[in-house]
Amino acid sequence: MVYQVYPRSFADGDGDGVGDIPGIRAHVDHLAWLGVDVVWLSPVYRSPMDDNGYDISDYHDVDPLFGTLDDLDGLIADLHERGIRLVMDLVVNHTSSSHAWFQESRSGRDSAKRDWYWWRPPREGHVGGEPGAEPTNWGSAFSGPAWTYDPDSGEYYLHLFAPSQPDLNWENPEVREAVYSMMRWWLDRGVDGFRMDVINMISKAGLEDGELGGPGGPIDTTTHGDPGPFVLNGPRVHEFLQEMHREVFADRPAGLLTVGETPATSVEEARRYTDPERREVDMVFQFEHVDLDSGPGGKWDVVPMSLLDLKASLGRWQEGLADVGWNSLYLGNHDQPRSVSRFGDDSPEYRAASAKALATVLHLHRGTPYVYQGDEIGMANAPLATVDDLRDIESVNAHRALLARGATGEEAMAAIRAKSRDHARTPMQWDADEHAGFTTGTPWLPANPDHVEVNVAAQREDPDSVLHHYRALIALRHDEPVVAHGDFTMLLPDHPQVYAFTRRLDDVVLLVVANLSSQPATARFDPTWDDAEPLLATTAHPTAGTWSLTPWETAVLIRR
Ligand code: TEU
């Protein structure tokens, strides 16, 4: 399994209130104890931090906020000593506008690197800089237009995210070679692979106006069009990934991991990305299940999500990638609300039970499980009372845009409270001390007040805790080949409360049953399961195939 560290929020070694690499090194034992195989480290490169490091100004150095290259070498060594691999975040759809490449590119129309980014003149008949003069009507993911005017050269540059995140032009072979050579540099340094940020956006299909209010479009869809059809899974993306594989990975020893982040990607497209024969990436992060609570108006148009939808979605991915390709399994990361608050029940009564139930279901699917820091103790969403509690560029801008579109302050905050990325970014809760043991200084984002109850130290002492349950699940995957390799069959797809499936490898069958609701549930399974061997503290006692489950109760049985 892969454990994601978001360095800014994991552990602060020097007391400046921001997590750093020495902080991570101080907690490597936690990762080893948990049974982590691979760490995915969110960006630690030099960056102005407009998007917390997803805006990189130097790919070959560590930002002083996080430490030094020596610290990173030390972390790699610490992890390797314990048999844990390190995967770096690779953000190459765009750079920071402070990157030397962009500085050179914007220096003038005849700059040697002009073509490394997407520069376009104002729309015909328009004066540069005036509203509507943008080369296309696209909105950016962080609100506002996806083009910013550069008065010095009289042209616009493209940024699908913030204006400080200009998109690289992958059509230019020099850009691709610069990226590949940087990747080789990191592999030579000892890293074990890459998580590739929005890698399905690197090939652009053409720069044409998008549909106003189109699905997946940005928030201010009345004025901006959806770039999706022109930038997602574009015409050359598979060619580029195959080239990257040849140039970077082909001649390296086995054991490197590649995972592409691919919003708005279908099962069919994911099969192409992850078919081993095609030599692109090992797996992708698909977004279908984390988009279930988004309505036609996009991310901030929050709609309820049903368990039936979740089962149908994850089940379709299990089926779709059964014969070729491979799934990555996740319920949360640094961009998503906390999984226990979104898919579970974070009330004091059911927090622990629901966190465990969700983990059981996810980890026993076929694929590679990803654990986002803090999920292993059931960390919940932050209170986020007012706009002053927001730090994330996306949330801050979305709040402004929602108000501009006519939402009341309370409506805007309700949407933000449901989806803000800040939820995932509150400090890791190590203990019950002030600031949760994250820092001796003042944390950049306050610790969730519930850390007095919910923390690593308390759960290490409690064999019945969420933390111990995660550890047992991770061990089970290592010990029982059926978990890693067995095939997957969904059961009771129409049951509104129970998530159930089997895994089978030769003569070994695993049955997983979970009541993913805060009410009691009953379900029927083949009576031959009545006396099967229970795993993972399973206590359910079926009678003649009928099971009665308490809220969020799970049962895992094995037949050999
Ligand atoms: O995220 C890309 C992405 O598609 C989104 O989930 C995005 O975070 C946003 O929430 C859309 O509503 C990746 C990174 O994971 C994210 O942290 C970066 O901000 C983004 O790319 C730009 O690099």
C-alpha cells in the first residue's frame, strides 16, 4: 500500500509552523510500524507556494521551507533502510510562473523558450487585456479565465489552474526532453517512481471555445467555457506517456512505481493508460467516485451521494480493469474532504466504526490502496466556520466566485464546508498536546480541535482503534495472496446499506460484508458462510445465511 505524506501538514521539525522533511524523518517509525510499502510525497520542490508546492520554480532543489536536498537524501535512506520506497510528486503539466523556463519564455516573442508555453494573441478584433479578448473562453480550475495577458509582449499565456501555474507546451520536444532528463536525475538520486499530477492534461486538442456551463467546467460557468474536451485525455497523451516510459523507465530495474492523476477519465481510457503491454503507467487515480457528490454545476454544486451509486461506480472499475490494467484505491487525498466525514459518519458515536468499515471495504478491493495521512486514525473535516479559516487558493477563490454569482455567504460557506481542500490539510494529529504534536510553533492551519480525542498516541495504546485496524488490514494484504491477487465479485448491488463482495484466488475465497450506514441492517448470504473462518476481529454470527449487522459493522470471512 501507498501512504501519502502532505509535507506541509505532516510534522514540523523546526518550529516554524510548517511541516518539513526533518519532521517526516522523525516519524518514519510510524510508517514502518503501520506496514507502509511506499510513501508518496506531495511536492517539496522550490516553489512560491501559491498552490502549496504544485507550482514549482525549480525541479532540482528542495524548498527551504521543507529543508534541503541533504534532508531529502536522508529521508530516502531512512525509508529504504526500512524497506519503504519513496515516490515523488511530478508536476509537469505546468510550472510556476517563477520558473526560469517561464521567465525566459515571457521575456519576449522571440525568446528561445517562447514556445515552451502556450502563448496566443488576443482574439481577433479585440484589444489585449480587455474583457473577452482572451484567445478562448476557458475558465481555470481555480476560478477566473484560463488566460492571463502579458502587456509587455501583447500576448496571453494559458494556465488551466492559477495564473501562477502556466501550462507547459508538450508539443515541443525540447519541453519533453527537459522533463525526462529531470525525471532521470531524480531516479538516479534514489527515488522509486512518480505520482504524475494531472498527467492526462498534457496534450491539448486545439484551442477552441468551450461550452458555457459544460460538465466539469469551472465555477463561473456563466462567463467561462469548459476546457475539458480540449485538454483532458488529448490526442497525443498516450504517445507522450509511451515516450516517457521509453526515455525514463525502460532501462531501469523493476520496482519503480508510476501513478497518473487523471480527472474525468473513463474506465475505457484507464485501460489504455494502465495496460502493461502499452507501457504507459502502472495505474491511475480516477475521479468517478469522488465526483458523485458534484451536481451539474460542478464541484461546488453539492448533491447527496448514495451508497448505491458508490457501489455501482467502484464495482464498474473493478470489473473494467479486471483483465487488463490495475486500479488504485482511494477515498481521500490532499484535494478531497476527509473520507470519514464524506463517506462515513464522523459523529462521536460512529466515527471509529465508520472509519474502520470504510477502510475494510477499500483495502479488500483489488488494486493498490492509498492511505492519506491521518486517515489511519480517522481524522475528520475541520470546522471551517468562516471565510477567514480558509487557506487554500481554490477555496478562497471559489468563495469569492460563488458570492459574485449570487450565493449568500451561508450558501457559499456550506459548499466550501462540504468540499474544501483545507479539510485534508489540517495538521496531522500525533498527540493530545496543543497543536496536536505537529509543531512547537504556531501551525500555518490550526489543528482540528478534536485532536484531544483523535490522535496517534492514544490509538497506539488501544488495540481496538482505527489505527490498529489499518495496520491489521495492511498486514492481511501482505499475508493473504487472495487480497492482492484474487478476482472481485460484487454482491447485493441493490442493497441500500450493505457493501458486500467476494474475492477468489484458486480455492481460497474471501467474503467481505460491511454495513455502511448508521442504522442496523440485515442481509442474506449463502448459508455455507455461516461457519467460515473469521478474520480481522469479525464478530458477526449469521444464522442460516441471515446476517444482522449493527451500524458500520463489518465482517470478513475466509474459506480455504
Ligand atoms: O489536482 C488536480 C485536480 O484535478 C483537482 O482535484 C484539483 O485539486 C481541484 O480540486 C479541482 O477542483 C492536482 C493536485 O492534486 C492539486 O493539489 C493541484 O492543485 C492541481 O493538480 C494543480 O497542480
